[in-house]
Amino acid sequence: MLKMTAKDIITEKTTQPKIKPQSSDMLFGKNFSDHMFVMEYNQDKGWNNPKIVPYGNISLSPAAMVFHYGQELFEGMKAYRTESGKLQLFRPEKNIARMNWTCDRLCIPELDPEFALEAIKETVKFDSEWIPSEPEYSLYIRPFIIATDPYIGVRASSTYLFMIILSPVGSYYPEGINPVKIYVENEYVRAVKGGLGFAKAGANYAASLKAQYKAKEIGYAQVMWLDGVERKYIDEVGTMNVFFVIDGKIITPSLDGSILPGVTRDSVIHLLKEWGYDVQERKLALAEVVEANKNGTLNEAFGTGTAAVISPIGELNNNGDKMNINNGEIGPVAKKLYDTITGIQYGRIEDKYNWIVEL
């Protein structure tokens, strides 16, 4: 099969452009840009027919396998507009690599990483007017793949759609960079080693909805998941990897197959080690965090992810026992990380790590 390049992407401009939302209405995932990328897969041609077309509904058979067996995956990244007007992405190759890991786990044909990056870049450039210019706003990029075979029966599909849609966004959490309240989930299980926990698959998020709904009913922004076997070790927070600063050491759960290998997580670990912190990737029992909170050595806690970047945790609720962390305020480590990563993303700080891809 011939290797595709950006020149192979057919484009069709919309005749009915949308009215772009004001920043006050850029709620996460609510508004979508004028165009989307679509590419097909079949066993004869492989990935083929790439195009950028007006954003709109797609037509699928009611028997499409994605509806019945959940064979699908997605990614999340952002495009940023710097103060000088440059457009840039943050470590997109890491997202593409993770997408292909998920493809492998779900028996979905992998994408050519170079062409996948070109598809993302060309789609963003085509709708570049949708990248907000306001500080701390960005264009969220959602690539995803769905199984499309019209077939009832448990097997991998032989046809797929790869699509990219774009959404101008502000903060993921209403609290912004202010600390959020997290509920520790002790009843439901999200993932176990050997399952889909490391994959960016919709099944992981469907499994989390019941607990997340329960948490929001009592005023908590997200759920902290424990391991699915012993129910004693911390895995991650619903949409974020999680870090704890205990007695000056920074501890985060290790990647053992049950949690997502976050791009922001990787960036945070790189920065912390460069700054001289003792960073430990290991099993972390909830009891260790509870004890550190009691004896005053739990300095701060925060989540990391593409959507929120850095989200300080001000309170943990474990079966009704509420742990106040750092007086409910953002800690110095979280603040420095947030300022550094967003500074690189928006061009305010020099990128010494080759993390930025300019458009």
C-alpha cells in the first residue's frame, strides 16, 4: 500500500460556517469547529480516502459493530495560539503512539504515525480561525476510531472510520486552577492489570460513570480509583493521573497496565526530575496517604492530564472521612508545574525539550 502524505488529503470547505462562540461560552466539549477529518479502512485498501469535510453527522448501520461490542478508541490533545500568533501542538507524537498501543489492544489496524500527525496538523490548520486567542484557552483535538462492520457477532471489525473533530475550550473543571474535591471510590472497579486500563478506550469511561455520578451528587468533581484487586492501592483520578507530595518526595502510581500512561504525566515527571525532586513511581496505598495527612507530611496533591493540565486536589473524601490538603489551596509544586507546562504550550517559556510542534 502506498504511503500517504498531506497532499493526499482531499478538502471540502463548508458553505455554512458557524458563528464562533464567545470565550464565556467555551465550555469543554460543547462547541465544534466547521470541519472534520475522515478516513476509511478496509482490508483491501488499508487506511485510505483521507479528507477534510464540513462537520456533520455520519451515517452508520444500526448493526455497526461499534454499537454492540464497543470496538473504538479516542485521543485528546490541544492546539495553542501564542501571543505572537504562532500555532502549535504539544507532544502530539506521544498521543499518536498511545493511540496505536490502544489499536493493538483492541485489534484495530494501526495508523501510520507520520500520516496521523499530518492529518492532525492539516485539520487544525484548515480550521485555525477556531483556535482561541484568549489566554489559557485552546482548541481541543479529538481523534477517534470506530468499528463500522454491519455485523452481529463477537469478532474484530474489518472496516473502520478514523475521524478528527475540534472544539474550542477553556478550563476543563469550573474551578480552573483552583483545587478540586475528589471522592475516593471504594465500591466500583474501573480496571485491572491485563484489561483496558492503559488504553484510551471508551469502555474505561463507561465503567466509571456510575461512580462519577455518585460523587457529583454529593459535590465532588471526580473519583479517585483504587486498584481492582486488593482495593487498597491508588490507581488514578477519573480523567487524570495523580501525584502526592509526601515529606518532600513526589509519589505517583507506577504504570502497571491498569492506568493511562498520560502525556502530561510523562512531562511532569521529566520536569520534576530536572528540578531535583525525588520522584517515585511505585505502588501507593491509600493508607499511606491517610497516614501522611494525619501526621502532617502530606504537603500537596494534584492531578495531571491534557484537559486540565494540572489540577490541584484540595480535599479527598474516603468513606466520609474528609482529608483537607494544603488548606484547600494550590501548592508550590503544582503551581510551578502549571506555569511551566502552560508557558511552553503558549510560547511564553522557551521549549528546551523539543515538545512543541509548530503548524
